[in-house]
Amino acid sequence: MLTVNKLIPQGQGLAAALLKRASTVELDWDVRQKSRFETTTSQGQSVGVFLPRGTAIRGGDVLVGEDGS
């Protein structure tokens, strides 16, 4: 399982080509308000998300894994 612990709001500073080929996740509003949860990417990879408390994920935000993916 890939561990995610960083969020880049709206993908600021990332190249458009990088964003196009990145995996995506679809999250309900209830899940986006949680700081810890497990989900699966569009490519079928299991992801554990561990963000600071109070962090809400919004559409277009980019989650970054420990390995940089």
C-alpha cells in the first residue's frame, strides 16, 4: 500500500503533463474531510492517506506519496 502524507492545493507548481498522467481518486465529501482513510486509485493501487488534522481535500488537489508518486 502506498502511503500519502502530503497535499498540494490545486497542484500548484506542477507541470500540466505530470498532472495529466497521474492516477486519480474519486472521494465523497464525507471522506474528503477525514485526515486518515484508505482508498484505491484509478489504476487499482491501494492508498493510505495520512494528512494533518483539519485538512480537507478539494477538487483538483494533488496527493503526494512518500515515494514521490
